[in-house]
Amino acid sequence: MVRTLRESKAKLSELVDAASRGEDVLITVRGKVKARLTKVVDSDTPIDGEQWAHELRAFRRTVTRPSKPGLSVERILTGVREDRF
């Protein structure tokens, strides 16, 4: 099923019901698919908190960048403000 964003806003409850029954709902913006509603698989499975925390820590290590030592937020903002004038 393909719906525009405007239609999706107006009939979100119906689209969620359709997706929960297993039907994929594609949402378009200006003719291009931007999102998909699908049925959740195994929603009754309990979340293992320890495993989730381990995965989150591993993910954080991949996306965090080391900050430059000695530069505080105040010094960075001051430098940015000085560059404007």
C-alpha cells in the first residue's frame, strides 16, 4: 500500500492497523518513498537489558570522537563569536 504523507497523517491509525496485520505501508513525499510501516516481528520477546547496554556501549565507541584536550566549550564558543566580527 502506498500513501502520501498527507494521507498518512490523516489516517495513521488505519495504516498502523494495516501494518500490524502484515501489510507494508509505503509513505511518499513528493512522489518519492521516504518511510515504510511494517509489522513488528517478535514484539513479545523480552529485551535483555545487559545485552542491550553492551551493544549501546559498542555503538558509542564507533561514533564518538575524542575531543581536543584543553578546549572548553566556552573557549570554542568565544572563538566562533570572534570569527563573526
